[in-house]
Amino acid sequence: MTTARSQLISVEATPYYHCVSRCVRRSYLCGYDQLTQTSYAHRRAWVEERLQLISSMFCIGVCAYAIMSNHYHVVLYINMKQAQGLSEQEVIQRWLTLHRAPVLIQRYLKGELLSDTETTACRAIIKTWRERLCSISWFMRLLNQHIAQEANREDGCTGHFWEGRFKSQALLDEKALAAAMAYVDLNPIRAGIADTPETSDFTSVKARIESLHKDMKTAPFLFPFAGNPRKQEAEGLPFRLMDYLQLLDWTGRQVKSRSHHCIAATQSPILKRLGLDSVAWLSICTTIEKGTLIGPASVMQDALPHFNRQRCSGLQIP
């Protein structure tokens, strides 16, 4: 039985969420089809390009992403402050990036004289659009619909491209956020298609590393790192980029099993600063997709009312 989205996403509980979409039957619709000897790897670029476009339109920051051959991961940040600070003109401009304007909005933009009823209706539309600009459901919908349409057009067929609804997990504290981001960025390494983070194509960590080589603070469409401790005026992820890269490198060297690849072992001081036990951390980074809430037990319990739930179902972080 599926869980109502209102019980999975609550900005009052946390603005951070890990989301996953998988291709139907987990087919390699973005990878290499052995049966037809056809490569569909170029579709991964479609996802990345669409992700960039939608993130520039929505008030939702992309903290991390990894686009694989049959699924993709994103870690998203709902920026309510940004959404509430947009003017009506800015809301309209953002929404019309990917949509046609209703006649009433067209008249509003032209400065035509509207009746009181029309003005009220116009503001109601803008209010709805403002809410959608910080909705993860709308973000994922516009991302997935476009890719499905393009893939079906290329294949000359109809039908579902993605498996049902996307999966979402609430990240309730900084440890959960760091674990989810590391899990996402290390996907290509665990799958054995990349040796290091900097060679992991179609991932946020590669985009961030490339931006460093270009003397940029961060990739233009990615939510920036604000540092730790965070400055009051700074908006961004609550760690330093260099610390995160060290953590990612250390984690990637530890995760090894029959089904998971890894890189050689070392240790990073960031584990002590985050107060994480290495065994617990590795457990989190290899089982992150279990449940719908991620965080310490006490934080998960406090968050339940925001999701209209009574029981915890998720991954507890010590």
C-alpha cells in the first residue's frame, strides 16, 4: 500500500529529501541494451540537462544527484524563504519557463485593466504557482514527464518509462543529509562504473569538482556549501566542501562487498567532527534507501506529527 505524499514530505519537519526514480522493470532504458546492441547512455545527459533547467525555475536546491543507467537519485532542499520572497512577476516568470500563460495572466502581464473578480482570480493562480515552485512532487513530475516523453518519442512507442511514483525520504538532521549525499555521489563507484568521485559521470560530486578547477565556488545549478559552523547570513549546506570530499573519499574506500565496488582505505577527521562511529556510518551509507525517514531516533519521533504519522518507519542514525 502506497503512503500519502503528505506523510512523506513536510517542510516543517525538514527541508531536505532524498528522492529516487527507477525505470520500468528496472530495464536499462538509459544504458546499454544487450538484446538490441543499442546504447541509450545519451539519455543520462537528458536527465542532467532537465535537472539544471528545473532547478533554475523552482525554489528547490539540488544538493546531490547521480544519474545511473536505470534509475537516478537526487537530494533536494526546499527553499521556502526564497519562494516567499519572490514577487508576483518573478513567480509568473519562473512558472512560464515551462508552461503557457492562461489568457488572464497574459492580460495581467500586458497591464490591462482587470475587474476585481479577475484580479482575485489572477492572484489565486499566482499563489498556486508559488506553492508549486517549492513542491518536490511538481519538481519530480516535470523532470520525469519530459524524460518519458523524449524516450518514448525516440523509441516510437507509448507507455510508462518510470516505475510508478518516485520514492522520497526525509533527511531529519545533518548526519542524515551527509549520509544521503554520500550514498548518492558514490553510486557509480559502488556499481563499478567509476574508480573515483572525480571520474563519476553524471554526478553532483563530479560537477562540483569540475567547478573547483574553473575557480568557481560551486556548479551554477547546485545548492552551495555554507560551511560549519554556519554563518547566520549564509544559505547552503551545513558543511565545508573540502570536508565533504574527504568524507566521500574515505567512505568510498570502505564500502566493499560481493555486489559493491570500492576504492582503497583511509580515514577522515570529519567523522569525529560529526560524532559518527565508522561502523554505524558504513551501515547507513549502504542501507540508506530503507524506510521513509532518516535521522536520530529522538528527532524521528519529534517529526512524526508533521507527517501525520504515529509510528517510525526509517533508518535511525546514532
